[in-house]
Amino acid sequence: MVSTGAFFFLWCFKYPDFPTLLLDVSVPSYLRVMGEGRLKALRLFFTVCFVWAVMLQPAYAAEGSIDLFFADINGYLAAVLFYDVMPGDAAMPFIVAWLVVGAVYLTCRFGFINIRMMGHAFAVIRGKYQSPDDKGEVSSFQALTTALSATVGLGNIAGVAIAIGIGGPGATFWMIVAGFFGMTAKFSEVTLGQMYREFRADGHVMGGAMQYLSKGFAEKGMASVGKVLAIMFALLCVCASLGGGNAFQVSQAMGAVQGEVSFFKDYPWMFGILMASAVGIVIIGGIRRIAHAAEAIVPTMVVIYLSACLWIVFSHASEVPAALSLIVHEAFSPAAVTGGVIGVIVQGFKRAAFSSEAGIGSAAIAHSAAAVKYPVRQGMVALYEPLIDTIIICTMTALVIIITGVYADPAHADLVAGSHGAALTAVAFGSVISWFPIILSISVVLFAYSTMISWSYYGERCWTYVFGERFSMLYRIIFVGFIVLASVVSAGNILDFSDLLLLAMAFPNIIALYLLQGKIAGALKEYLAKLRSGELDQEVKGN
């Protein structure tokens, strides 16, 4: 089969249109405006998808070997990142403590800005302070939806179910707490992303943690250290984009869809090809096309999913008080959870980190492309990310899981043990109305799709930072290939691998937030003074 794959690859290399002709896939007319160069790249995407599909058949047959490979990698990474810093029987991984302490400190440092400035942030999102002179590639709202499309994903569906299955209902409480403090961490990193962004000669923006790590440390006389940390962050982000931002999304989405479409149980790689093709069409257009897609998808998928959740919650309205009481009670007095209270806190904060990515530094990449005059302004817009994706959406998912009781049902223990969170949530939906899993499957696919297109941008920007603009297309090809690969790899070790890589990004990022907090504080003080004096409103009227 490998030799067949190699022959197919050589044939496609000689005749790049062959895969599209083979499947009778014609390029839609609306894509012809992309130009001949991009159409060639699009055909290359389809070529890669089919080559991977053929060559990965032996991998599908030897799925256990791939799973063991990921397990070995996880063992090495976990030894460092999940080093226990808590004495006693309970375990507190180093990287989780790192995120918690950083987020709490920044919230206190900036005077609970996540409460004080929500009204002003909403005015910015509505476009009240928008000016034609603002520089950037996308609007504040588009940057927010792009970042949200990366975070409002399967972490809100699969991740919550997994957290409750392992840590009990109390994990929900700590997810909300983590989301609350994470709002300030998000504000801080996005503000720095705007401060240190760079406009390239081709008009594209290069921004994110790698920029403020390298430039910010250089200002402090530690240029070499900053460069090392910047490259470290970029490489971790590239890997995380292929794991949590890609493989995990495909694996969980496929698990939910297979319950409704049996065809994909027998041919999972076909699901990978369909997702890879859909993602490739969008990401080939860069941040502007991604932002436009996110702007349309994110509000739609949030409304669909929350409507389904609210239907379930309202249909069990009498059970909601008991569910909320259980969440609070088990947050401090968990029943049969390994590690006791600390074990529940760790599960809650782990899932919150994967859901909101606050403190990770990824969202700063998307927000750095926003057209705003003041960096702090976009930082305030970013406050809404953890509020929406963790405090609101994750809480709704948790209520559905807890009210229906599927997390504690022995009949679904295999789903919890196998980290099939999306499938467990589908069972919860189906226990209320038989056709609800169809709505969930649609939501899961939309969530996974939107997450992948945004994370492809994160990974591509970090890849470009390390290797240069001319190799950006190579990264996109690799990203598309990983979508197909994910359809044949076990979910359990993908989840662990994703957690480790994603959480590892917090190490260099939080260091930068500590070191550059003074610059954020100065910019915030100046901005608030202008806001109170009415100067910002005068700027808008002057335009």
C-alpha cells in the first residue's frame, strides 16, 4: 500500500490536476477570483489530501502503533510540564499552577479590569471608536470572532464533558473561576500583541507572543533570552496548532458524526478528507478570508448550540437549582475524585486553559491584526473571549451534562475513559430529544472547523516567524495533511498531547506578561485618563 501511495504521489506531482479530475471536483466559479497562483495552491491541497489518504491506510491498520507513539511523547513532556509542585497526595502540575498564579496576579495588578471595563469594551466592539485612520488587516470585531473561533470549539463541548467525567461536577465551578481570572490574562497578552506588532513589506501583520518576547526583552537588555523564548513559543505554537488546533478537533468531531453517519465508522479517513478540503479552501486566503469566515460562522454556531442547551435546561428547570448546588458543593467537597479538592481544581483549570487559552498567548496573534489606534483598546475587546467561551458556553454544557446525569452513568464509562467528550455530550443531548444529537453533530463540526481555520493562522504566523514568509505554504500543506492523519489516531493520546503542547506555550508567555506588566499599566493609565476626560469621544467626533 505504501508503494501504491508513492506511485500516486509521483503521478499527482506530474499531473497536479489529477486528484480533482479523479473525484470530478470542479473549482467553484466564486473561487476563480483567487487568481491562477492560488488556484494551483488549492489544487495542491486536494493532491495532498488524497496522497495522505492512500498512504495512511497502513497507519489506520496499525492505529495502536500510532497511539503508542503519541503515548511515548506524552510521557517525556508530562514529566516536565506536569511536575507535581503540591506536597501530599493531591497533585498540582507546575504548568497549571503557573497559569493560575499569573492570572490571579494580573487581575489584582490591573484593578479587576475584567469587571470595570466591560461596558466600554462592548462599545468598542460595536464600532463606536472606529476610525478610518486605524491601521490593521481586520476590524476589532473580526479579530474577536477569529480568536473566538479558535477558542469556542470542542473544548466547550468535549473538554467540559471530560472534565466533569474525571473531576466531577465541581470541576465546572473551577472552570468558571479560571475563566474569570483568565479575562485579565487575555487582556494583557492582547495589549502587548498590539504594542509590539510589525507590519511586513507585503502588508501582513506579524504579531503575537513571539513579537513581544523578542522586542520586549530586548528593551530590557535581554535580547538573547527574548529571542530564545520567542522561538520556543513559536515552535510550541506550531506543534499545538497541529495537535489541539487540528488533530484533537478532527478526532472529537468525527466521534460525534460517526454516531449519526455510520459510513464514517468504516471509512474515517473520508471524514478527514472532507474536513481537510473545507479547511484548505479558506486558509489559502490568509487572515482576511479566515476573519470573514469566522465573522459568519461564530455567531451562527454559538446561537445554534446555546439554543439547544437552553431548550434542555428549561425542559429540566426544576432540576437546575439542584445541579447548581451540586456544582458548588463538589467544588469543595468532591466525591470519589482522585486528589480531592486539588484534583477537581486541576481538572477545572486544565479544561479552562484549553477552552479559553487565556495566558497561553495564542489569541494575541489574531488580535494583533486588528485595526485600532490604542493597543489597550483591543485588549479590552479581548476580555469578552473567556466570558463567552468559558463562563457562558462551558457552563451551559456543564448544566446539560449534569442535569441529564450521563457523566455518572456506568453505561457510558467507556466514553469517559476514552476521552470521547463530544460523544458523551451527544448522549446527554439524545437523552432529552432523540434528534438532538443531530444538532450537536452540526455544532461539533462547525466548532471544529472554525477552530481549525483560526489555529491554522496561529501556526502559520509562528511558522513564518521562524522559517520566513516564503515557507508559509509548506506549513498549510502540513496542516491539511494532519487533518487526514487525525482521522486514524486514537482520541485519548491526542487529548493528552494537545494539553501538553498548548499548556507549554504559557511558560514563555507568562514570563513576558510579568516582565512587561509595567508597560501595560502605563498604557492603561493613559488610556483611562483620556476616556474620563472625554478626549476619546472627541477623537470619534472629529472623524
